[in-house]
Amino acid sequence: MGAIVSTWLAVRESRAKTEAVLSKNQSVEAQRAAEKAEKSEREARLQADAERTEATHNLYLANMTLAQQAWDENYFGRLRQVLEDIKESPYRGFEWYYW
């Protein structure tokens, strides 16, 4: 009887240890998955910010092209309107002041 009980307790303890290891592994895997998702989200946010910055800069350059065309066609009202539309642009430089 003592041998049976002690074998049963040893098996139970072994299962408990195995379950503890599995639980820890699952916890580690869940943490890794969360970190990977967070990293992907951060990279996507950085990519979106870079694309937004590039699009804003391209819009400014397109407006400067419109300003040049308005000047070439002696359409000064349109030139003033384009310059007014982009007066708060962070890309405003010499060319804006020139026009």
C-alpha cells in the first residue's frame, strides 16, 4: 500500500511540475507574441508618419509648381491664393517668400 501511495504521489508531483513548465512556456510565448505585436504596431505607426510627412512635403512642392504656373500665366489672384493656402507649411522656404 505504501509503495502504491508513494508512486501515485510521485506521478502527481511529476505532472504538477510538467504543468508548471508548460504554463511558464505558454506565458513566455504569450509575452513574446505581445512584444512582437507591439513592435509591429510601432513600426506601422512610424511608417505611416513617414508617409504622411512625405505626402505633406509633396503637396507643398506641387503648390509651388502651381505658384510658378500662375506667375507664368499672369494669374496673380491664383498666385496669392496658393501662397495663402500654404503660408503655415513647415516646408515654407525661400521660394515661398520669393513669390
